[in-house]
Amino acid sequence: MSAQTLVKRTRASVPRAKTGCSTCKVRHVKCGEERPECRRCVDSGRSCDGYEARRYGHVKPQCGRSIVIPTTTRVACPTPLAAITSYSIPFKIPGSQKDRQKLHYFCVQAASDLSGNLCSGSDFWSNTVLRCSHEEPVVRHALIALSSIHLDLVTTDCPEGQGFGSELTSVESLLQYNKAIRQLRTYLSSRERPSVKVALICCALFYCFESTRGEYDSALGHLQNGLSILRDAMARRKSEAHTIESKDEPEDLQSLEQFFIRLDLQATVFDEGRVPLLEFTSLDERTGIKPIVATDIFQNLYEAQLALDKLRNQAWRFCTINAPLKHVQPEELPAHVVQEKKQLVSQFKHWSSALEALWHQQDSDSCQRSQSLTFQESATMLKVLHRSAQMLILANFPHDYSIFGSTPNERGREIISLIESLRLTDPSRRTYSCEVGIIAPLSMLGSSCQDPQVCGKAMMLLAASKRREGLVDAQMVVRIARRILMLRTGGQVDVTPPVDEPVRQTADTVIDDMAMKLWVSESMDHAQDGSCAVPRIAKMFGSAVKLFNLNLR
């Protein structure tokens, strides 16, 4: 062997990663840090033994500057966020100390809240967004703005019964947000080929910023921009197989595609007349030639969520596109509508079986028990989303009164039971997640279910929560539901403004457009927060009554 081949290899002088999973640490390989299982372990067929609990408090300074989290006199935090007195980021970050404080807060608190209980959401924030923020200043400033307003949300002391609105956003957050928008404009105008990934991440961060403070029209504007960029990028990828984007971007955009699928569905749930812009099912999948769920057991929760996102995308597109046919008699429905519903019902059932098989495998695998609690929470949230979408499909085309009208309603009670089993954060703590979680399913049951036990329990859970998920705030939904209940019954509910007798009479038999319009016009002047969202939420409840011909209870 020549002397040249015996040259000793030296390790690059960079800090060792200390946040990977236990399996990758033992193997001395780089961990992607996906949760609940890292992708390197999954791809290699190994058991991912999870992550050590992060220890915060007094952290020994490394190469970064120490960050001290200051106390503030203008806010009152209902519950402690994290027992942190100082923290040293183990890499150098440009910017002021306040910027590093906000990034620190994102790492230890905001990222977890934003992702909700979905495994892919955690990966998106802790991997895709955070890594890009280290490389691109425009993403870093947008992330700092979002972290700042998230901190405003969870710490600002709001009057009882009033949600966090734009008037409570700190000046610091708004300045950082405006700075990020200016930097994005400069970035897009100064580069011949700006990164699609950077533009999409900024759109997602701006959407979350605006929806956090209740500016829903602005949030939907950012979402529309992001969806247009993503749709154009996907079209280019198909038509230009040999361009730079087609070689470099597809893998990078995968997590963004899945994230925007879910945001697209949020906007449709928020406005029931809107058709999702993205379509991720082929004609063969919609007609049953090719299955959407092509396995009898999911390999992991990430695969299960990808399949469910695809199913929910098809379900909402199917319902909104065919909305004019929802009152058509069964024998008059077009054959393709009947066939697509049959395929959807079959695939929803198959998805449930594949998840249950994974659940049983998880219970029997002793190597996975250390992660069983996280697995169960994420799987339970997927079940909630699955059961809610499944009820929507079963109830329509043709209309089936029993799905929401039966008493007792076993499907509704199962969803309530699943939600109650989730270990959500303290309901008295105000928080924001960009993912659909429990609020939309509870709103659907509270507005549409005939079973008094289901309806009452759904509204009770909403009333006890201070969560904001995507475009919907739990307290806002409760106020609107109580308002509509007063319109329906003429009861003495403590809601301002009072209901005039003509409005009561108009709403006596059904909440029609005129009653809704009168209520909205009165409410707009008195809305404490999220006033732009009031008509949409009211429309959601009013449409549910019309669709299922039920009474609010």
C-alpha cells in the first residue's frame, strides 16, 4: 500500500451535533432529526430509539453569544413557558440579541405549538424552516417576526372572553414583519432566478403571522400567493424535466407541498364555497382504477399522514365541486359522482385499517414503547381528522340524514372521545397552531349534530379552549354559536348586541341568508377581534343547518 493512501483523515473543526436520535449517535451518522422517527433509521430498516430530553436552564456557553430571556411588565403569562434563564445557541447567528432571543423562543416553544399534534408539522418547522433560516436572511427575519407575534399571543393579558386580535400585536412584531416583507421584495427583484423554496417558506410564515393576529383576509392573500407559486413550480417540474429547478427543487419542495395542501384545505373549511386550488389525485385514483391507500399497513405515521392529506384533498374537492348536486335525489346523481363517492368511502375505510395495523404493531414492538405516547397522540389526531372527513363524505351525494341526525350518534361520540383523550396543552393557555386540529371538527359537530350529548360536549370543549388553529379561534366560534342559538330560539343568552324581534321571527324556522346578514351587520360593529372572520364562521354554521336541515341545540 502506498504512503499516499495512509494519510490520516482529520475531522473538520466544527461542533458535534448533540440533538440526533440515539440510534444515529451510536452509529456515528448524521441524523435528520425527523420526529417521531428519523428518516435515516426508517429508510435503513432500523429501529429509531428516539431523542434524549433536551435540558434547558443554565447552558454552558459555546461559540455563540449567551441569550438572556428578560422579564416584562406589560404581559401576564397564564402558565410558565419554559424554565430558561440563559441559553447559548451553538452556532453564530447574525443580528441583534433580540433576534437571537426570538429564534431561541421558536426552538423551545413556538415550533412545538405551531406543529400541533402532527408529526409532519414538527418536521416542517424544526427541519425545513429552521434550516432555511440559517441560510437565507429573508427567511430568518420572517421567522423572527412570527416568533415575536407568537410570544405576544401566549403572554399578552387579554380581557376575559376576548381573543387575541391585531390591536394587541406589539410594535416590535409589526416592525419585524414589515422588515421581512421589504426584504422579500428586494430578494425577488434582485435575483434572476429567486429560490422557489424561499418564496414559499416566506408565504407560509406571513400567512401564519396574519392568521395569528386575526387578519384573515391578509392571511388568505399570502396563502393565495404561495399556492400560485407552488402550482407554477409543479407545472414547470413536469414540463421541463432538464431545467435547474427540476434537478434541485423536487426533494426540497416535498415538505412544502404537503404543508400547503393542508393550508389549502384550511381555507376551504373556512369558506365552504371555496374549491381547493391544489389537486393531488389522478383520474385513475378518483375512479378507483388506482388506490390512494396502496398498503395494508403504514410503515410509519408520516406515510399515514401523507395518505390522509391526499384523501382529505380529494374529499373536499369532491364536495365543493359537486355542491350544486347535494339536494339531488339518488337516482338523479351523475354516474361519475356516484363512482367517485364509492371510491372515497372505500379508501377512507382502507386508510383506517392500515392505521390500526400500524397501531397494533407499535403496541407489540418493545423497541418502540419509549415513543408510544407521542405515537398515540399523533395517531389519535389523525383519527380525528379522518373521522370528521369521513362523516362529511358519508352524509352527502346522496344526502344521508342519519350521519349527523341520528341520536345517539356513535360517529360523533367517537370523535368527542378521541379529542378528550388527547393530551393538549392547558386549555386556559392561549396558543396558536397553523395545523387543523380539534376546533374545526368540534365546530362541525356543534353546528350539525342532532345528538344533544355530542353537540353539547363539542361546544363545552370549545368554550374551555383558548386555542387558535389556522384561521379559526375557539372563543370566536363559541360566541358565534351562542349568537346563532339566540337567533334560533329567542332565548336570553348574554350576548351583545341584543336580537330584535324581526330578526327572531326571520330566524324562527331556519337561519336563512337575511337573518345571517342582519346578524353579521350587527356583529361587525361589536366584534372584539377577528371581525373579518365573523361572516365566514357564521356562514359555516348557517350552511351546516341548511345542508343537514337540523336545529342548533
